[in-house]
Amino acid sequence: MDISSKNIIDQHHRIHDYLRISLTERCNLRCVYCMPEEGNLLKENSKYMSKAEIIQLANVFVSLGVKKIRLTGGEPLIRKDVAEIIKELSKLPVELAITTNGILIDTYLNTFIESGLRSINVSLDTLKKDKFNTITRRNYFDKVMANIQLLIKNNFHVKINAVIIKGQNDDELIDFIEFTKTQPVHFRFIEFMPFDGNKWNWDKGVSYQDILKLTSEKYGNELKRLEDKKNDTAKSFKIKNYLGTFAVISSVTNPFCDTCNRIRLTADGKIKNCLFSDSETDLLTALRSGENVQQLILDSIWNKKRSRGGMETFDQLSNPLEHGKNRAMVAIGG
Ligand code: SAM
Ligand code: SF4
């Protein structure tokens, strides 16, 4: 492994070359597992990164070896200057990707094409319109489905993220896999994770083992395990002769911290060195006052805990006194 002085590394020898930038804490959906019921309390505008600050900070991260940038939120595509941000970031020597709820994909399709952004994760937790309205508390099912088809038609690499919750959408797991029979998408089943305000309770969780049991019983020898890529958070599978694939992201029951290479930059310019960490480093204030942000980045990641922000055991993760100190997911970015 080539560890140069320019790399962002932690005390556990993990190189961090993947940056997730949240563009906003706002969203046009209100997903029950993400957005607190009372909404997310927004700060005044000046507390959030401007376009120029996002680009400036992205450049610093790239100078420290970051090779991939994913835009997220809140909903990244509701930010008015998102097209300009994508165009500017596409000039950097990085793989650019985005995670979106899919509602505004048609508006920005040409921006994606012109910027060479080919990898798009769309969140969709159900194939049923009524259920979509209940989960997201909004009515955009047809729009999201049409936009997924638009991406497929234009040969994008499409991943669909579904958070699997017992009694909510676990009855659709086989339907999701059957969707991959004719659609060349990668469906990813995400274990329900605890964040502030989302009423998490693992009784509602569906584990990697549950999903494996269900799919093995249904598909037997037709179910093929695919090889994981380095730093992959998902265990991937394919049903013989199906066009698409599927995967399980098991952050709760089987975390993938050993190979974690992720850095998160929140919309208000704080580094979170782990999705589950409650400690943050304020890069934006430092940038505005002319401090050395490179050193702050290196220090923040150096101090990253080995696993799940220090919640090594399932009992720790399940304890609201531990995970309740974290932000709501909508203000982190996933
Ligand atoms: N709005 C965009 C979207 O929905 O794709 C991007 C931001 S959203 C916070 C990023 C991802 O986090 C989504 O795929 C969402 O399903 C996932 N997510 C949100 N809350 C979660 C939770 N409690 N457990 C697991 N995944 C969650
Ligand atoms: Fe919005 Fe995405 Fe959270 Fe749903 S998961 S409320 S779309 S940020």
C-alpha cells in the first residue's frame, strides 16, 4: 500500500480517499426513518457553505488524496446552484457521484451528462404508490419511478437504496429482487440505523442474515454471491440470468469499519469522521478565518474511532444515550 504524506490516514492505518459532501439540510420529502417528525431545525443561511466554499474545500480534500466525491443532503438537487456546483466539481480529478431521492433527476439530466456524472444512487423504499406516500409523507412516486427509467434509458449506473423496516417494506424484498430481472439496476437493502429523531428500535430492523435466509430459500442455487470491491459497504448478489443485482448494507449487524475510507462534510461545513460519531470538526469557520484547514482535516481523521464512532458493540449502538447524541440523518447525508 502506498501511503504518502499527502494521504488522509487514521490511527488504524485506513486511508481516507472518499468524501461525501452534503449540499443542504433541506429536503422535499419527509422520510420517517430520516427526518424528525417536527422537521429539521434549519440554521440561518450564512451558517451553510456557499458554492465557492464547497469548491475551495473540495480542492483541499483532493490535494490530500481524495479520489471520489459523492453529493448528498438533505436532498442535494433542491439546492438552486447545484448545477454549477456539479460542473465545477467535475473539473477535479475525482469520480463524481450523487445520492438523491430522484424527484428532480429529469431537471438535471443534462447537467449529469455534460459533467460526466454517471453514477447515481436513488432512494426508493417501496414499489407501491400508497406506501411511498406514507413513508415519505409526500406524493412523488410516479415522478421517481419515471426518473429511474430515464436514467436507465440514458445508460447511467443506477443504484436504488431501500431502507428495510419490519412491517413497512420487508414484505417487498422479493419484489425488489424481481425488479432486477428486467431492470439493469443495483438494488441495495440498507439496515435501519439509529439517528436523532427517527424513533429507531431494532425490533423494526431486518438483518443481513434475515435477508440472506429469505433469498436463499426463494432462489436456492440461482442465487450467486458476487465478489466485493475494496472498501465496499455492501455484500452483493445476483440471481442467475437477471439483468440487475442486489446487495445488503449491514451497518448495524455486521459493520464494515475495517476498510472504511469515508469522510463526511456536512452542509454547515463540519467534518464528521464517522456516520455514527457525535464529534465534529468545524472546517467552515476555520476556512473563513484563514486557518490551516489541511491540518484540521488530517487531525480529525487521525482521531477516528475504530468502529461506529466508538459504539463498538450492538448494545452500545442500541442505547439511545449513545446514538441519541448524533444529528438527525437528514443533517448528515448518509
Ligand atoms: N435525499 C437523498 C436521498 O434520500 O437519497 C440523499 C440524502 S439521504 C439522508 C441518504 C441515504 O440515507 C438514503 O439512501 C436514505 O435512505 C438513507 N437513510 C436515511 N436515514 C436512514 C436510516 N435511519 N437508516 C438507514 N439509512 C438511512
Ligand atoms: Fe429527504 Fe433523503 Fe432523508 Fe428522505 S432520506 S427525508 S429524501 S434526505
